[in-house]
Amino acid sequence: MANNHRTIGNVCRGIWNRLCLGIARLLFPAQLRTPFYKMAGVKIGKGSKIAATVDIDHSAPELITIGENVWVTRGVMLLCHQRDLTQYEVGKPVMDCELKYAPIVIKDGAHIGIGAIIMPGVTIGKGAIIGAGAVVTRDIPDYCVAVGSPARVIKDFAAKSREA
């Protein structure tokens, strides 16, 4: 099997991540959750808030960087891994495909709407707004609004200021 390369260190790190992230989900207000997210490896800037029901990838929280004054709302999923389907073929179990990992970066002042899913390798720009339920599969520029599945930019505030 392609993904059974577990060591004692990996298992211990996974237990630690789940413990820290699980405790964080139980705490209120958001400021009490931040230290537990950081203990799991998430990099979080000043003034950022993560709702209690946010799902942070247990297998690689250290790949997540959240800037300052970011708001990640309820039900958001931050995923740093997915199956690499480049070697997938008919008749082969999908679970035999290796996992690939990539970082997520959410820059200062961004807002991630309720239930959005941020996929591996995505950068959310400074001041960007991600609409509720959006599935973000590629980078979103600074000061843009992105909605839908897959997410697409519907408004660019930076373009407006460049025109002035």
C-alpha cells in the first residue's frame, strides 16, 4: 500500500496534532484557540481568528500560514494534502495513489466565508474575500472577491484603485 509508511515519530506527531486541534475546537473565545493551533504547527499572525468548527488538516498543519487580522469562519476546511492522481489508472484502487502535500497561505486581512474549502497549494491574497461554500483550487489575488465551486474571482477591488 502506498500510504502505510508510518513511523513511531509520525504516529506520535499525528496524535499530538489531533490533541491540540481537538482541544482548540472546544475553547471559546477564538483567542483561547490560537495557542493550540500554534502548538500543532499552524503559523498564525496577530489579530487573526479561527472559528471553533474549522477543520485544519491533521496530517500537515505546519504547512498552513495565516497572516494578521484574518478571519476564518465556521465550517471552513483547510486541506494540505490530496491524492496524486497522475498515476491513477482503471482497475487500480485510488487509495494506492500517493499523497501529495502543498502549503496553504492566507495573507493579511483576508476573510474566508462559512463552509469554504481551501485546497493544497493555494495562496489567498491580502484582503481577499472568499465567499461561503467556495472551493478554492488556485491562488486568489489581493483584494478580490472569489465565489463558487471551483472559486472564481467576481470582483477586483485593487483594479478599481488602480483606475483612480
